[in-house]
Amino acid sequence: MNFTHINDIDEPQLQIYHQFREHAFKADGSFVADSPKVVNLLIEEDVEVESILATKEYYDAHTSLLKNVKDATFYVASKEQMQNIVGHKIHHNVMMHGIRPKETPLDHLGDNILMLDEISSTQNIGAIARSAAAIGIDSYLLPSYGPHPYSRRALRVSMGHIAMLKTHIYTDMKETINTLKTNGYRIYAAEVTEDSTPLASVKVTDKWVLLMGHEGHGLSKEILSLCDEVVTIEMMEGVKSFNVGIAASIMMYQFRHGK
């Protein structure tokens, strides 16, 4: 491994680390991840690495893992230099400039898919990705008009587990649902309606899509009419709903492991 020691934090090649923003890197597929747990998992999942910016302590601790990283630049900086680059105090010692994996075509996703309508919170997107990976649902379908799952906060909350999922970004929800139905999936919508099926009673087919709605607005009647079945989590009287990340986790587990 060849190291480049940082003397000037304003060097042009470090510009991407200065642009440490939620939606900074959509155009060229680049993203920035931070913290050893996230960076190491991304490396283990063979995500393409452009560069790593880290302290000597990080490199010393992870030499065997980093030997597998090809064609990347390894920048060595002090913790103080890294904090000056991002503009605030940090509690980790590594950042990574990576390239998002190519999207999986719609007809190459797995038999079980977690699909989102517009979710405004990157934290929820990351939390759902982590739960999907843990439960064993390997396909994640998200809208182009929402936050990207490789945005900084989503990556951090997912602990890098988004890299374990097949992801597809769709642009037209109605068209996508109809294509999935043509491909043999049964579409289950998570929503509270008068005729919704209680989660404990739902009969799940082999190929299914679980569709989660917006945190505040849920799913529209038009979208619900396209779905095959509406499913709701039974709740105590006086409690209207779960956080979407928690609801998705409960429903994914039941869909995957329920009888």
C-alpha cells in the first residue's frame, strides 16, 4: 500500500471530502462514507473505492482488509486535519470516497422486495435497509424523487448494510407496480384502511413486494387501487401508527418468517 500524507487540506484531490453533504454526489455516482464499521463493511462487499482518508491508526488496525482494495489512493491525515476538512468535530478516524454499485434491473431483483413510496427521512431509508439485510430481504426499490440510499446519513444509519442489497431506483410508481405484477409479484401495501388485512392473518405468496408509504401521507387511494392487498399492523386503541422504519421491520419479519 502506498500512502499519501496530507500537508494541505485544500488540495484539489480532497475536494470531495469538503463537499460532505447529503445529496452532493448523485451526478457521477460518487459518495462519501464515514466510520470504520461502515467503511469496512463496504470494502468487504466489494464496493468500488476511489480513495480513503484516514489516520495512521486506522490503517495500522485494518492492514489485512485494505490489502484487497485495488487502484485506490490512501490519504493519511491527523484527526485534526479530518475535522478541519468536514468542518465539525468527528468521532471516527476514516472516510471513504466510493462509487455506488450499478442498479439492479427491475427483472433481476429477488423474490421478496421492500418498496418505498417517497420517504423524506434519510434516517428511515438507512434503518429500513439495515433491517432488510438482517431479516434476509435482499431487494430494495426506491423512488428517484427521494433521498438516495447511498447518501451519507442513510449509509451511516444502515451501517453500510445497503451494500448487501440489490437496489433499483424507479421514476414512475404506477408503471413500476404494473411491471412487477406482470413479472409475477403480489403487491402488498402497508396502510390502514377499512378492509385491510391484519398482519397476523396475511397469507404471503412466494413472490411479493411490500410497499411502504410516506411518513405523513401514507399511500394514496390511486396507488392502493393498484395493489393486490392492503395490510395493517394491529395496534392498541389510541395509537395511530408506527414510525415507518419500525413498521417496515415488523412487517418484513412477518412476511419472511410468519406462518
